[in-house]
Amino acid sequence: MQSSHAPALAADPDNSEGSLYLAAVALDGQTYVTAHNGSAWNRPVKVGGVTDCAPALAVINSRLHCAVRGLDSRIWVASLGATWGSFEPVPHASSWSAPAITAGNGTAYVAYQST
């Protein structure tokens, strides 16, 4: 997949197969995520939404989360259960640039440059 933005990587330390996840924004602005199972990359799955910035990934409580800045400048987060859930806005969060996401004690933390 071609992308004009940097990809994001996240590892799931609790997964016995040692899954590595990669998120990238395609040239059409759609966010895709794929996983490496230790021997091959899976086919990318479209998460949804449109962005003009790099995505961010984090594994929180064995659940993959993807954060992006929408075209409306708001920060949006989606998570992977059995399938990808819809992107939900982070309350009162808007930014001029891409967000970062990480976990601490089972809680998601999103960092961004406020507008």
C-alpha cells in the first residue's frame, strides 16, 4: 500500500503469537491496519474515516486502538474487538497534527497538539 504519511506500529505483548500491527493511511486518506503473525502480513483491513495525518496505534488490555486526526481537526479513536468499531471522537480534542496513543495501567492516553 502506498502512503504519504508515516506508518504506525504496535506490538501485543500478551499475544502468544507475538502479533505486530501496522497502520497506514492510503493515498485516498483511508486508514488501514494489518497484522504480522510471525511469518507473514495479513491483508490490510480498512478501519474507516478519512485523515490527512499519520495514524497512531496502541494495544490496551489486549485490544488494538487506532487514533487519527480527522479532516475536521478532531481526534478520533477506534478499537478492534471481533471487528473494528466506529471511530469515536475524543471529547474536546482537536489538533493541527497527528495524535499519539499509549497505555498505562490499562488506560488509554492520547496526546495531541491542541488547536
